[in-house]
Amino acid sequence: MMKRVIAALLILVLALFIYGNLYSTGEGKLFPKFGNVNLSERVSNKFINKNANGENGVVTYKETKDAESGSANMVTSIVVNYRSFDTLGEVTVLFVSALGVGLLLSGKSRMKFKTPPNFILKAGVRIIAGIILITGVYIFIHGHLTPGGGFPGGSMIASAVLLFYISDDEFRTKVKSFKFLEGTAGSLYLIFGLLGLTMGGYFLYNFLPTGVVGELFSAGIVPIIYIFVGLKVGSELSNLISDFLSEEGK
Amino acid sequence: MSAIGYILMIIGALFYVLGGLGLVRMPDVYNRLQAATKATTLGTFSLVLGVGIAQPVWFVKTLLIVVFLTITNPVGSSVLAKASYIYGVKPFKLSKNELDKLYKSRGDENADN
């Protein structure tokens, strides 16, 4: 009985708190009235103009020099420059899931299909896989200029590996070298974060010169980080595929 | 120049319409696959090439897309057809089946290479 009364009281207090803050229009309240704030002036404008500290100026493609993040792709500039720690967390989540799959499913020998792989598929994959790999690498190198970035580029590389796996019964990636690449890329990401800590005072600080918006060598640390993320995601997903298509025994 | 491009685009759209109609009207997997593949291959060919001719700046890019589609699209549909045959999907109104003999005569080990 007592518990219920306390629960009801808590709900009442919470409801009053929410009502008082959300549905009142006073000056000193936590939230302004719904619909009265122009959010595009507050947040997105500052991201678009590459400046989170104030001083909004217009950014022109291939002309503006030394903008705060210097990346022409706005999404990349938010994901890797302003929220790089979050990206590190995402990479860690992917790593943990790949680790779980590796622990549960990894085996020594390659799984054989019940029916032999299609010859047409085999011939097609031989032509197409190189194009897919090059496109994946292009996407993560140009992540700060065009749509894309480390995660899409890495998944594209892994899709080429998957094509090799389903077109050939004997194919098996060099799991050890992929694991080495993955570990190196991940630790280099952290090392660049620590370098930012020593150079600029913040973890993952963008300490390199940002250059002209729209050129390949611009945006400071962003393309370097995206190369690491792309390599890590690509090798991780490839290992995931090879774990799924392997079996114990013999 | 742009008139040819628009005509090509219209032809591509027509192929897409016919492909969609085929997906509804055709009796079994293989016929539907054929209709859909015709739509995606030829339809996308003429659509993309039409865009490239109407906007000459993009012509090289569209040519690359066409080459990529030439390689991937028929391969994908042939793999789908073979997978459905192996899985045991019966063709509609089959009069003569030479594939079964082919698979049996070569045995289970190596069917096609």
C-alpha cells in the first residue's frame, strides 16, 4: 500500500515538473515555448558555417580557407570532427559484435556449399570485385568531400570479399592479416586522438591545418581518421563473413 | 541532342512499365525474372544513356554506370534462376527439360565447371 502511494506521488510530482517546464511560457523556465525557437539558427547554421564558437560567416566551395573543420561534406564534419568520440564508440560496438561472432562461430576449415558455385557468378565476380574494392577505397578517402565515409567504404570492401566467398568454394581470406590491419587501424585512431590531446588540449582535437574547403588535402584530421575507420570496418566485416562461412572439424 | 536523350529516357521508362507488368502477369519465377531483368538491364541502359546524352557533362559517368550494369545485372538474375532451379521451383507448363539430364549426367560433384 505504502509503495503504491509513493509511486503515485512520484508520478504526480514528475507530471507537475514536466507540465511546469514544457507547457509554460515563462522566461526563466527550462524550455522555451514549442515552436517559438528557430533551431536552424542555433545548431545547423553553426555546423554548416564550420564554426561552433560563434562568428558565422559564409563558406564558399574551393575558396574559403582555414574554416574550423574545413570539410566540404557537412555530415562528415559533424561525425568525425565535432562528434569523433561517438564515432570511436560506434567502431567499438562493431568490434564487440565481430568479437562475439568470432567467439561463437569461428572454425578452422572453410564451409563447403551443397551445390557447387555458379560458373557465371565466378566469372562475373572476377571482373567486378576490383571495381568494387576501388570504389570502396575511393569512398572512404574522399569522405570529407563527397557523400560517404569510413563505414560505407568499409562495408563496400567487405561486400567484395563476400562476393569472393560465395563465388568460390576454396576461397579463404588471410584472417590473420585482416586482424592485424584491424588492430593497427583501431589503435592508430586512438593514437591520433591522443596526439590531439597533446597538441590542442582535447581528445581527438583537429590539430592539422584545415586547408581550402573542397580540396583533397583539407579538413585536417578528418580524412586520416576516415581512412583508419574504413580499413577497420572493412577488415572487421570481412572477418565476420569468414567467421560465418567457416566450420569446425577435419 | 537533348531530344534524342529524352526519347531514350522515354524508351527506358516504357521498358520499366513493361517489366512491372511482366512481374504481375507472368506465370512463374523464371518468366518473371526474365521480365524484371529485361526492365532493369535495357530500361536502365536507355534511361541512363538518355540522361548522359541530354546532359553531356555526365556522359562518361553514365557510360561507366552502363558498363557496371552490363556486368552485374545478367549475372545476378542468372544466379537467382539457377538457385531457384536447384531449390526445386517447377517451371510453368514444362514441355521438355534438358537441364535435369545435364545435372544428373555430370553428377553432384561438378555441375558446371
